[in-house]
Amino acid sequence: MDIWIVIVIIAVLCIIGLIATLMVIKQEENRMKQYEEEGDTAENALKRSLEYESKSISSNVKSLSWIYIVAIVLSLIAFALYMYFR
């Protein structure tokens, strides 16, 4: 197994992780646009703040954690295969 194959595999995994991260960010941006369209009052701001603290952060952190865990594990597997077949 050539080192360049491993580098390409890891690079592809990083790009996939980046795209997935951008999708999570885009989802949050869409949510913010929706809030802006609904209007901004003190009650809405408080409601959004509480919702963000309770739901949004936990779901985004879970999603991003899984994205990075999978990318790191697959990268380590690719590296281990390279070391094994070297």
C-alpha cells in the first residue's frame, strides 16, 4: 500500500468532515434566518436563547462529535492498514 493512497484517503475523509461541518453550520444559519423573518421581540429573543441553550447546542455538538470521531477512526484505520501492508 502506497503512502499516497493513505494520504488521499485521509484527505478525502477530512473533506467529508468539512462538508458535514458546513452542513451543520448552514442548518444553524437557516434557523437564524427563520427567527429573523418571524420578527425580533424580547420574548422571542428569550425563547430563542433558552431553546439554543437546551436543544441546539446539544444536537450540534453531538453531530459534530460523531463527524469527527468517524473521520479520526477511519483515518487511523487507513494508517494502520498502511503500516500493516508496508
